Amino acid sequence: MTATRGRPRAFDLDAALDKAIEVFWRQGYEGTSLSDLTDAMGINRPSLYNAFGNKEDTFKLAVDRYARVDMAYVDAALAAPTAFEVAERYLHDNAEAVTTRGRPPGCLSIQGGLSASPEDDRIVHYLAERRALGEARFAERFARAIAEGDLDVSEDPAELAKYVNTVSAGLAVQAAGGASRAELLRVVARALRAFPGAR
């Protein structure tokens, strides 16, 4: 992210976005006001508008940063050598991520838009589209596993991707409701038993 020309900004853009992530994560999109954002980010409204745009723009930038930083484990999981290891690494790392100390429990992309008023419906759709794109990456990886002979040709890559991402979403909701990491890891272990190639 680059600053516009003129006087340098007196705040760090990424640090400010990290504060916005915390607010949206804890309060959801609808429950977050501009005052909540400016108070948390330590800036005034003109600075917010100049740096990030309106509330919706700020939220989308926060989700982008969250995906790059907090969910970097997805790329590592997709690079695993077998389909089972992809699912195993992703769900284990996800269970750890949604129960990280010092961060809100759960997942920004789930909690951020679980509920919204009709005028904020586009945020719900935006998050759903983001999740669908993520799911498509898993479907593509599982399709490659079939082509490589790692998964049986009878398997449906889209179905496997939906399964993994449904478990992941459930972990986030359970974490937000107070489930511990140990409890979620037991859920992951049970879920993985139903995945092809389970050991």
C-alpha cells in the first residue's frame, strides 16, 4: 500500500489496519461504527477516508490483510504432498489459528459477516465470494491429486473441498462460542478419519 503524494502520513497503514481487523473481528461488520474504527486506529475520520476509504473499503482491506497474514497457513497446507496431508495441515493449523492467544476467538471472515442488515448485504456476499474462491483452490488441489493418482478417480474434488471448508467454518464458530483448542483438535482428528487416505 503506498501513500499518496504530499505530507507523509503520521501513522503506519498496516498497523492501523491490524487495529481495524481486531474491531471488525470482535464486533462484526454491522456492529462496528466509524467511531469504533477511528478510536482503535488512533486516527480521525479524514485520515481514515484518505488512507482507506469508507467503512466498506476499510473492511475489505482488513479482510485482505487478514487473509495474507493470519491465514498464510492456507498456502502452506495446499503445498503439502498428498491430499490427506493438505486436509490435515489445513484443519490443524486452522484449529490453532482460531484459538490464538491475544486474538479474538474464531475467524474474521466468518464472524465479520454472519449477520448484517439488508443495506449491508453486499458484505455478506463479499465474504461468501471470498470463501468460495478459497474453496475452489482446495477443489483444484484435490483434482490434481486425482490426476496424480493420489486420490481415487471416484472422489469428487469439489465435494472434498466443501467438506474441509465446512469443518473449518465449524471450528471457527465453535471457537467463538468458547471451545478450547484441545477440543477442536479432537474434532479435527475425527473429521480427518472420514477423509480419503486417513491413516
